Amino acid sequence: MMQKTLLTLATTLLISSACAPAFANDAPAQRKSYDIVIKDHKFSPERFTVPAGQKIKLKIDNQDPTPEEFESHDLNREKIIAGHSKAIILIGPLKPGEYHFFGEFNMDSANGYITAE
């Protein structure tokens, strides 16, 4: 009984270690990151280009004293970012094209576009 348990444990560890490199390549730290600043209820940069077919990380720094909601129907993302705080949003891989994002609390001024090519 003990040998069967040890064999099962050894097999599980072997399979787990064989799969680890595949998961490690998808870790958020491995993604290329892009910085977006929210200031005066606007995104900066308002437009930027990313490589198509790759997962990316958006690092958003809300420098305004009020919260803003990063929202994008195109990217299927929605996140409230408190005033004077930061957030990370993971997206992709994106197909070639243009993707709109906006600040729902300031839709008249907070707009941006990501182009994947």
C-alpha cells in the first residue's frame, strides 16, 4: 500500500514538473508591459501599438484624486482604479486591429486606443 502511494506521488510530481515550463511562459511577469497614466481625466498615451498575437500587461497609474473606471467592450475588460493608485490589467493575445478603451466616469475626456499589428 505504501509503495503504491509513493509511486502515485512520484508520478504526480513528475507530471507537474514536466508541465511547469509551459505555465511559466504564460506568467504575467513574462508579458510585455505598457504604462498608461490617468491625469486630468485623460489617458496618456491615448494611442499606442502592441504586437498582435501576444499577451500583454497594462500598468495603469491613476494620478487623479478621484477614481476612474478603465473599461473596454473591445477588450472585454472593466476595472475601477481608485484615485492615486495603480492597477494591472492583463489582455491578449489580440488579433490585428484597433481596440477602444475609455474611462466610464469621464467618457467625454478619457478615451484611448490600442492598435495590435
